[in-house]
Amino acid sequence: MIGDSDRKMLKRYRHIIAALIAYSIGYFTPLAALRAIEDYKKNQPNFCEWYLDIAWKRGVKEDEDLLEINRNILKASIKYRHCQDFKLALQVVDRNISGQESLGASWF
């Protein structure tokens, strides 16, 4: 169940969360994307499987590298937000804001 504080933050970062979902091709759920944003704001690494996989493929293992990956994914997601998938991801976020929590963000 999505708590009131998470719902408030989903509304606040609605477009960035949708961009992360679309860019990740549905890997992120709205709450997982929110956690990635919160970790970025706190300057903490996010240890999601996707970021760890990217780090492993690059041969990096330090927390600073995960911070850079998170920063680069956020930047790329914001640029990617004009794609058709963004609108679908925005609907996923809106459903979560209304209380229908996603177990998976995928729309396909």
C-alpha cells in the first residue's frame, strides 16, 4: 500500500518518475523510481539491479560509480521524456498516485 508521504512525492516528481519508467523500458516501478530520485538527492548510491548490472558491465564496483550511473540515467531519462512511452508511463504513475500500486511498471 502506498503511504501518504510516498503519494505526495509521486505527485511532486511525477514527470521525472514517468521518464525513468519509460527510459528503463518498464524496469522501474513508480516507487522504485522515486527511491532512485531520493538517493540521488541524498548523494547516496542506489543499489537497484539495473544500476548494478550497468556497473558490473563497465567493470566498476565503487559507490561513487553508482552515483554517476544514477545521475546519468536521470539526465538521459529527462531527455527521453518526449517519446511515446512517456505518456504511457505517466498513466502508470497516475494510477499509483490514485492508490493502485504497481507491482511492475510494465505497460506491455
